[in-house]
Amino acid sequence: MKITDVEPIVLRVPEVDVSRADGTQDAFLVRVHTDEGVTGIGEADTSPYVARTMVEMPSSHAVARGLRELLVGESPLDVGRLWQLMFHGSDHYGRGGAALHTISAIDMALWDIAGKIAGVSVAELLGGRRAESVRVYASEVMPETPAGARAIAERAVERGYTALKLGWGPLGRDREHDVALVEAARAAVGEEPELMIDGGRAYTVESALDLLHAVEAARLYWFEEALQPDDVEGYALLSARSPVRLAAGEADAGIMPFRALAERGGIAVLQPDLGRCGGFTVARQIAELARERGVEVVPHCFSSGVLVAASLQFVASLDHPTFSEFSVADSPIASGLLAEPFVLRDGRLDVPRGPGLGVELDEELVDGLRAR
Ligand SMILES: [Mg+2]
């Protein structure tokens, strides 16, 4: 069995508002084709045009290779070897960032193929399904006003979510306004549901502590990305004094940054994005790390249903599945793309049972959003 093509797919909604930290306005999918007719699908949460170029471009030299060129003719079942081939082949322009995102999408597609060939879901390939459904938290950008936060929170509860995260937007500009936003969200979701806040990297150690002490009554499940992703020393200082557990990792790729966050930064919840961290091949190393260190893993997921499926497969394979993220952004990319969209039941999503990722694209919708 050989790879015959790696097809990059760039999607984009007609109107993009670049002022919003909303990754569901465009998307990058990849389809890996084989000579036996089996195809795999994967997704990266990245800059889609950069990713497409990395797939399509001709090689510059031995360690600056185009990814399609590297993969065509190889066996898709050699997933670990192909990961290393791509990582070393992109060394000159990669080692992180968009190159690792693009590798993540291809890795995901290779695991999808491996599952289809074996006739089992990716969760089974990763070690076994410990859950048939996963609790998801609704995730949205923090609106400008407490009334806006209330409206989102009320809608989430109405739809049956048992947990909500709001983040970025106005957070970090003004302490009193932050407190009002968090309190409004807590009041609107009620006592029971979990509430997470994503600081959107807008804080210092001191300003984060200040806010977290002021909102202790809101009982946050975690406070996410208070600081810049690389500020491991800052996270160490913050976690030593924070009354709330800290979450981070959505921007990272490869196992090393996650090791630093867990071992030195005191991060209690690691948030690899399956479409950025290096795909399932790296995510399962993060699962091992989480087992060693006793930390929680809740994948970051704010893109299409392909990434949702990958995240659910991963969470289902964890020792202690808790949550997966589910974007409730108003975007055809977040809500559509799949032939059979996910249906929320009791605040949970079923882990697809079919082989591989267990999902298929709505080809008509994908074609309609395809960007040149
Ligand atoms: Mg985040």
C-alpha cells in the first residue's frame, strides 16, 4: 500500500473578521490518498495558506522538503517513521509553528487510514476506548459586556452544556470589567456547571493573581493561558500562588514544551491541540506524560468537526477522560463540514464508532467553502 497524493484543502468563510480571536473563520484540511482507494482525512488549526504551501512546494534541499514530495510512494501505515521523515525533512523551516501544524494534519490522516485498514477507531489504536461519550464544554470568545456574557452562558445552559469557557476578547484590559464579566457568566450558568476562563495571554503574574483572588467565589475549573506560551518561569511563579488550577499548551508542538509546562510551570491541565501539537503521534506521548505527572489533559479544539472527532478519539483513550472542547462559534466551519454533524446529548458527544476518525466530510459544503 502506497501514498499516491497529499491533497491540501483550504476553507474560508466569505466574511472574515480578523479582529476576532476566532479560528473557525477558515480551516486547513488534508486528504491523504492511497493506491488501494482508502483515504485519510486530517486537520490543522493553523494558517491554511502557509500549510498548503508546505504540502505543495518543491523541495529546496535535504532538510527543506515539500511534504507531498516526501510522502508520495511511502507506506501510509509507517506512521511513526513518516512523522520523523516529515519532522527532519522540514527541519530548516520547521521544528515548530506552522510546519508542526501541517505535520499534525497529515499525521491525523495517517492514523485515520490505519484505523480504516484495521477496522477500528483511532481510540482503539491508541490503546482502547475508555469512554463511549465525552463531556464537552461550550467554548466562545468573551463578549465585550457582562450582558453579552450572560446571553452566551444562558444559551449554553439551554442547549444542555454542563460546562462553559469564555476567553480572549476584552479580558486583561481592566480588572473591574474582568470581574464583572466572570461574575455575569457564573450567575447565568448557575451553581452546577463548570466555568473556565481563557486569559488569552493578556496578564502578568501579578494581574492574573489579582483577578483570580477577586473571582474566587466564581469557582473556576481552570484559568487558561494567563501568560505567553513560552513563559514557563512565569507559570511556575503563578501556579505557586494561584487559587485556581492553570491550563496551557494549545500553542505548543512536540513533547518538550508540554514536559516543561507540567514539570516546571506547575500547569495542572495540558491542552494539546491535535491539529497543532504533532497529531496523535505526539498527543499519545503527552498522555504518557500526564500519566507520569498526574495532570489532566483536555485537548484544545476550536475548528471543524474533523478536529472534534480527533479530539474525542484522543480523550476516549485517556486514563481519565474528563472534557473535550467544543466551539459554539457561529460559523459554517464549526457547525458543518461533516456528513453527520455531532449531536449534543446531556452535555456530551458520542465518540465516533466507525473506523479511523469515524467521520466523513459533507463534500458539497466543503466544495462551497473551498478557497483558491
Ligand atoms: Mg485558549
